[in-house]
Amino acid sequence: MTSGTLYLIPVSLGPASTGLTTPAEVGARARSLDYFVVENARTARAELKRFEHPRPMRELDIRELPEKPGPADLDTLLAPLLAGRDAGLMSEAGCPAVADPGALLVRRAHEAGIRVVPMVGPSSLLLALMASGLNGQSFAFHGYLPVDEEARKKRIKELEAESARLSRTQLFIETPYRNDRMFEALRSTCGPETRLCIARDLTVESEWIVTRRIAEWKKAAAPDLAKRPTVFLLLAG
């Protein structure tokens, strides 16, 4: 029997995002599916309603992916595809399998010989990089930095040194309620000529993207980042 296809379905970056952030083809594909593996079921249902899925939500097979899924979890989720059923993988925001556990399902799908089809949609990381004015030829995403203050400062210094050596843009994120502390750590730790971009609330009305040298950030009022999705980017040298 031919296995089904795993479609990677991008979703909006926030509840106030415009529908234009996801192409019409993505909505059409989502409407054709009745089986979804998702990061958050509530968010997924809201997106499927925005896509105007023709079937009632209660009739759809929507299964949450564990935060740290084991091989048995992944095999259970992929079993319908091996039986010939198509599925959609959805992150809580943006593109699936980027900075979320969906990557493990995609890896397991490849191991099982299942076809994987990525679809075009909003990625906060690429949008931030595009708008930052920093080096788009060499960049790296580092996920979350350490929570401990001293360990975080040490990691920032390491990333800044690597950025200067390789002319590489460094991207990272933080749990929204710790954004203010991350900003202050960057402002107090990085050298005055290092460029820092703050990309907040991408694709929504309150979107705010500013790149300044650290010396300029020290003179400016701290931005309002509390509990708001933010991408941090720095380039030294």
C-alpha cells in the first residue's frame, strides 16, 4: 500500500495576523485534510476555522504532538500515514518543524519512507532576518539562551565573538515574559559597535522592528517587549 503524505502546514504568527501571511494554497490543502498532528490543539482549531475548513472541528482527527515525543509516540502518529492517509503537521505559530518538536516527526517520517511536503508560510526568523539589515549570507539560529543570568551573559559574549569572527548574524528567542531581561543583558554585555535588532509582534498591527548599535540602544528607552513574541538578532564587527 502506498503511504500518505505529510504536509507541513504553516499558520499565522499570532491571533491578530492578517490572512495574507499564509498563501491560499496552504488553506486549500488544509481544507482537504481530516488528520492533523499539532503542537497545540486549541490553536490548530482556530487556524483551521480561519482556513474555513468545511467540516466541523469535532469530526477532524487532531492529535497533539508531545513536547518530547519518543519513538513509540512518533510511530503511533505516523501509523495512519503508513496506512495511506494524508496528514497535516501544524506548529503553534509560523512554520512547523522549525524551533518546535515537529522536526522529530518529520525525521521519523523520512525514516519510514513517508513523503514530506513543506508549504510556504510565515517564519518569524526569516522575516526578522529580512528586515534587520544584518548579514543574510551567514546566519545561525540558537533557540533559547540560558536562563541563569551569568550563564546567559557568558553565552552572549560567545555569540558576539563568533559573530565578529565569522561576520555571522546570530538569531535567538526568549520566553516572552523574560524578553525584558534578555534585552537588558544584551544591552549591558555587548560591545558598543555591535548591532542589535529587535523584531517584535511580526505580522500584526503592533509589529516593531528596529536595528541599532548597542551604544545607541543604551541611549534609547527600552522597548515594550513583555509577554510579546520577539526575535533578537545581533551582528558584531
